[in-house]
Amino acid sequence: MNDYDPKDMEPKWQKIWEETKPYEAKGSDKPKYYALVEFPYPSGEGLHTGHVRSYTAMDIVARKRRREGFDVLYPIGWDAFGLPAENYAIKTGIHPSITTQKNIETYRKQLKALGIWFDWSREVDTTDPKYYKWTQWIFLKFLEHGLAYKAKTVVNWCPKDKIVLANEEVVSGKCERCGTEVEKREKEQWMLAITKYAERLDKDLDDVDYSERIKLQQRNWIGRSEGALIKFGEIEIFTTRPDTIFGATFVAIAPSVAKRLTGKDFGIVSDTDRENKEKLGVDTGLRVRNPATGEDVPVWVVNYVSADYGTGAIMAVPAHDVRDFEFAEKYGLQKKYVVIPRIPDLTNPHVPGKEIVFRNGVMAIVRNPKDGKIINLKWKKQPWTTFVMGGIEEDESPEVAARREIHEETGYKNLKFVRILGGPVQSEFFAAHKDLNRVAHTWQILFDLENDEKDEIGEEEKEMHDIVWVDVEELKSVRLSHAEAELVIDRLVNGEKPYTGEGILINSEKFNCLESADAKKKITDAVEGKWVTKYKLRDWIFSRQRYWGEPIPVIHCEKCGYVPVPEADLPVLLPEVAAYQPGPDGESPLANISEWVNTTCPKCGGSAKRETDVMPNWAGSSWYFLRYADPHNNTEFASKEALKHWMPVDWYNGGMEHTTLHLLYSRFWNKFLFDIGLVPQSEPYTRRTSHGLILAEGGEKMSKSKGNVVNPDTIVNQFGADTLRVYEMFMGPFDQAIAWSEASLVGPRRFLEKVWRLKEKINNKEIENKNAEILMHETVKKVSDDIESLAFNTAVSALMIWTNSLEKREAVSEEEFETLLKLLSPFAPHMTEELWENLGQKGSIHEEAWPAFDKAKLSKKETVIVIQVNGKVRASLTTPSDTTEVKLKEMALQSPGIQKWLEGRQIVKFIVIPNRVVNILTT
RNA sequence: GCCGGAGUGGCGGAAUGGUAGACGCGCACGACUCAAAAUCGUGUCUCGCAAGGGGUGGAGGUUCGAGUCCUCUCUCCGGCACCA
């Protein structure tokens, strides 16, 4: 009975498909569909479960598309340059290409055993000279258009291994291999000017269908921001907050900028890439003019400004920037408040039509240092509790005003000024006792009581309020009648923090009372600054001092400089080396082969040296999707016709971890090739989605070192490829990380067995009844829709529900069974093909048209209506669909068990939502 | 610190503002069996004998009705991080 056995069935069909090649893209007249997954790095560990997740998902999409009438391209290849093969070569002396080819063989076998229908005739391999010839060729195009250049950059250097390390080889500042502390070294490197494309890489995201989190992550990475370039004397600074310029009390510059300016080394090292680094700085002695205030301000060299963002110089505004604040506190530099928050009192808002009256005020926080208690005033005629407060008179400083108010309102006279709590705020409220709308700029000042000595206060004041002493904890629960109470208490408890938000300008001469947003450009204009856009994105360091990569096709000649290798001489082949160790000065191992390095200059014919750096392993993957269109072309990287036919990629699925590097790099290459007229679209991918990580059973990351890696082969052997595929689709939402669960695999396996057994129930009768037919059409719709929205888990669930229902029946019609198989076939291609054959069908189920649903057959005859009384479910009712409201009301009242809820009550209202709910509201 | 995402049974997870827990795993009981496995059936949020009550991290709010919308808050995950 239970004779479902994938062991023979799966290899059998794989062999047949291998021979009939149903998966090859034809380039026919049918509409094209290009489905793409990230090609794997063929590591020694073999395929992992994450590959299966992504590849199966797109396999399902690709199969569905084919059956919807598309000519589908779903290719695969190998991103085969990379460190593991090279490190293995250093250890064993085995050439990386041998290791790589062996691994590719394994991957191929594994992928085929999963029944994924890749177009194997279009395989690409980035390490194949026929492929990397064109990677080199594209590099020469970059060079030709001035987008590849040499520059000195800082690299990670392991002094023991004498090797330049990739960032991923540096683990908490140490060499991953030998544990030696990594040093920073300057080195001349090839760069690609991706920053020239920053604006378009950002803006063009508007027009592509990437999931929001992908777009967001790319935008953050590109880091567009607008701001002003403003000259402080000879120093030009960049700021996004020109509205705070009146508070710029010094200028901070990066060490290299200081050196350039003064020729001196101040012993400060720029260290902007380490977290929680203590801020350090030295006064250069230079003074420059703040163009807004006209005052001279000091110039400091600091370690927290980096030379390569903006201009390497900033105007420091301690009152409104956390970093400047921290630095100014440490070195005792001046702080000036120029932007204050607007705090409208929501419980007591401005009354429209009433006069608006402005005042400068103070709020005095009077503390008894003995017990830490604070004075509150409890007002007698108004429901208010406040601190001591009042207006600042002409010629008064805030402190003097505060002392006067304290004396008037409390009688205390011996007070010690402690500190200003923070910058003033603008509160906006309706002053009921004066019948006016108040806009107040209020300083908060903390005083300690020196002693109890106090004068008698006036009768008038006494009548107004009582004095209450409250400790800080209680303060939080007192409902203080200040809009800014929360801010003030925070400043009192946690100390001052700079106000970095936008707000209203003060102390800014003619710009006072403007809003920040408004003031930014006005001030920039006034100081003759320039409004500019900046990006965080940096140019791409394109050199690697390694062996296993594409040689950079450039020759250096003493006379002619850097000369591109002529196109006819491409590819520059990776030479055989005796050892894979780096060169004596950390160069690539290629530097050790003098007969390869020494060559002649293509320009002047004199002696010259080859570039020994190779490309990063991001190079080959930056354009592989183009090569798939025309993988065997020997004269072009891909023909224009082929590109025009297949590009753009309609749907590209891959890992979230490639969002910022690979995805951005490949968009950049594609845009460049578009600009020089070699590819047809500016954006390579129409739609991009990401699958979630598959974690190990305990929720940790799978890793070789933890020994918790699940090998797909084991699962295929034990359960079959179809079960593995269905399981991975069913396990949870596709875009979320999820833990592997061996125990849960039996569910999908049982489901497939159940489908398998259904064949016993087939007869040729019509579909049994209307409900069965509805379920069929519902399932067709649900599965079709869910595949499009990557909701594979609920698609499988819908198939299970239908299967369970069919299984309970005596007999199943042929139409139902065939439809079920068709829907299931992209998920479980082998067993459905087998069952299809058993049915006596000619040809492959995978060539059958995708099932369509009939909209008219989706609507149910009967609907369950929920009856609520006062929002609580009290009964339910099966009614013909689309019963009218009036009828529903009637039926609801008559339905059993409802009357008792209505006894002794008056019905106030009916809420009737047809086909859903009747809610009866009573008194 | 900043920017995202997520918190629902024993577990993975469902749920256009309309019966919370679909589907699957696990578990319990039953059928079949000499027995077991497999399979099938029934049950499985929680308190309660029941009638009913409570329940989607927590506190408020909007609504006839909130897992879903709004405000605040806690926790976890991801990304960026002295970016001016």
C-alpha cells in the first residue's frame, strides 16, 4: 500500500530530464522570463541547506513561468575565485583550479539530485579564462573611461604572514590565521570610481521592485546627505546643520588636513573606524573667522573627524552635536545655544484667535542639598503644580531673574548657583489666568539652598500657592504643568545632553525665530556657502595582493606609465606558480615570477612590468548575469541581440548579506556598461527578493566549526529530494531566518505519501459536489498567488488542506487529482512526474499548462455568519451567500441561543456586514 | 547611539479591522494488530463540573468590533556606526 519510494524514482526522472533537456532556454518567440539566483562559491563543504531554499524557490517560479507560456532562462554557474581554495593551495600546494573543479563537480551532482531545473548548457565559471577574459576586458573599459585609477589606501597587514588581509580575514583586530595583531599599511591600489554613480545608484532604486528592506539598506550604505560647504577663513567645512552656525565655537579638522595646512604633526591619529574611541584633540593655534558671527574661533586637530568624508573639517557646535559636546566638555570649550526645541503643550494648547504673547522666562529648580528635595509650587486657584518660574526683566540675566523669582515666591535668599540644566526651550501654551496664548523661551537653572534663612513673602504670593518639597523620584509622578517637564526632569537626573533636533533659532542675530529647516539655506546663502550633496559610499578598492583572482590587465612602463594590455592579448592568464605564498613585500604571489612580471611595453616597446595585483572576488559576479545571455561568445562578453532578448533579469533572489556589496557592485557595472552603450538597460534587475538564513537546530548559525551543518545529501537519501524541497518551502516565511528541524521533515514526507495514495481513489466521475469544486478552484488561486508573493509556506499548506479533504472522500475525480499534481509539481517534481506517467499521460507534467481557476466557481453558495451581541460572539449561522442585511437581521434574532442574551435589554443598533458578521448592540 | 524588522499554544507558524491559533510537528486517547511500526479517527491556548470568563510581550487609545490601526514602553534579531 505504502509504496512511495523516492530512492529509485528520483534518479530515474533526473536521468530522463538530463536527456530530454526540457529546461534549456530557447531564445524563441515566446515572451522571455529571466529568473536568477546567486551562483554559489563552490566550497569544499558542498551545497548547504540555504542554497536549497533559494534555488528551490526560484525553481518553482521558473517552472510555473514555463507553464504559463514563457521562454524561461534559469541559469547556474560558479563564482569560483576566492580565498578558501587559495589558502588550501598555500597549505597543500594543490593548484586552486584543481580544488575548484572538484568542488564544482560535487555541486553539480548535488544540484541535479535536487531536481532543480537549471539550464546546464549555459554554465559559467568565473575562473575559466574564457570567462575572465571578459572580466578583464570590462576592467579595461573602466580604465579607458577614467573610472579605474590608482590611489594610496590603508590596508590590513599581517606582519607575521607578510600578507595583506581582506576585511573578513581580520577578526577583532587580529589575523584570522595566526592571531597576530593586524597593522594598517599604506599601499597603492587600483580603485573603481563607484562614487561617480552614487547618485544614480540611490535615485534609480525608486524605479525597481526590490523589497523595502533591501532598498533601505542600500540607501543607508550609499548614505546620501545634503549640507553646506562653508568657509571659515582658509578652512572649508561641510555641515548638514548650517542653521547652528552661530553656535560654532571652534573648528575641528582631521590630522591629515592639519598636516597639510600647517605642515606640523600634532600627534593625533585619525581613528574614525573604531567604536567607543576616546576623543582626543590638540589646539593648532590657528584661528579662523566664523563667517556668521564674525568672531575668531580656534582650530583643533581631533581624532573624530575623518579626512575622507566631506572636507575633513567641521564646524563644531557643542550645544547641538553629541560628539562636539563630548569633546567640548572634555577640553572645556565654549558652548552656545542657538537652536531650541519647540514644545507645544498638548494638554493646554494655544486657543485660536487669542493674542499670542512672547516672553523670556526662567524656571528655577531649587534643591535642598541635605535631602535632595526640590521645591514645587502647588497653585491654589489653578489645578497646577510648577517649579518656581517667571519672566526675565529687561537688563536681567537668567540667573538674576531666577534669584529674584525664588525670593518673591518662596522667600529663600541664600542660594548657590549649581548649573544651567540645558539650553532653553520654546514652550507654547494657553495661559488661562491671563487669557492669552503664551510663547515662552525658558531657561532652567538649578540652585542649591545654602541655608534655611528666608524673608516673609507677600500676602498676594501666599494666596497663590503652597510650597511643597518633593524628591526626584516623586517628581516623575507629579503632574507638573510644564510642557517641557519631561525634558527638564531628564536633564536634572541624567545631566545635560545636547539638543540635536531641529527647532527655533535664538542667538542668531537676524535669523532669530526662524525654524531650522528654513534657516539652513538662508544662512548658507548669507555666509556665501554652497549647498551640496554628499555620500558615505567610498570608491571600490579593486586590488588584491593574491594569486587566485583575475590578473589586472595593466602593464607599468617607466616611460609610459600604466598601459592597458591590448585587447588582442586578453586574457592575461594566471601563470603557474611554484608556491602560493605572497611576495616579499606583501605583493601578490605573481610578483615572484619574474619571467611573467617582466614584459615589454605595448606602447613604446621598452621593458616594463606587469601589474601583479589581482581583482577582488566581487569582480566576476558583477557581470555574470550578462554572460548567461550569451555564455559561449568568443568575440564579445555577450552579444547585443542576446542581451536585448534576455535582459533585464525579471526576478533575482539572493541572500540579504549581498545587499550592500554584490548587489550594488553589479548595479554599478551594469550602469557603466549601459552608459557606454553595451547593455540595453540601466538597471539589471527588475525584481529582487531575499531569502532568510537557515539556522542550525538550536537557532545558531550553521558552521563547520560548530559541527551543526546539515548536509542536503543526507536528507535526500533519507527522505528524498521532493520531501526536502517541500519541507524547505513549508518551514516558515521565505524571507525570515528559521531554524532547521529534523523532526519536522516527516510532515512534508507524510503529505507526499498521502498524495501518492490518492491514486487508489481515482475514478472517472465528475467532481462530487459544488463544495469540492470550490475548494479546487480556491486552491488553484491560493497556490498561484502565493508563489508570486513568495508565500510558499501557505501555498504548501493550501495543498495539504485540499489533499486532506480529497483523502477523506470515497472517490476522487481525475480532474481533481490531475490539478493537484499540476499544482504540486513545481514543489515535488519527481513524484508528480511519476504519478502523471502512472495516469497514462503522454509527456511530462512539467510541460502541462499551469492550472487556471474560474472566478465564478470561487464564490461559495453558503457563508458562515457570526452573530455577536455587544461585540461578543454568541452564535454562528450558515446562510446562503449574499443574504441581504434585512434578512440577516431577522435570521440573527431568530437564531437559537441568541434570545437569552437579549432578554431584558433594548436593542440599540444592528451592525450588519454581509457575508461576515451581525453585531447586535443592546442597552 | 541611529535606521529597520519581529514578539501569537509545548514547537515551526496561519489569520483583506469581523469566530485567534489554519497547516505541520509533538503529545494524549481510540481503531486496526498476537504485538509493534505504519495508517486512520478523536482531542490538544487557559481558568471553570457547567453556564461562562480570560487570552496574541506590557500600558493606554481609536472602533460596534483590534493579533491587525494610533501613542508610549519592554525584549529579541538584522544593518550602519564619531558620516559632521
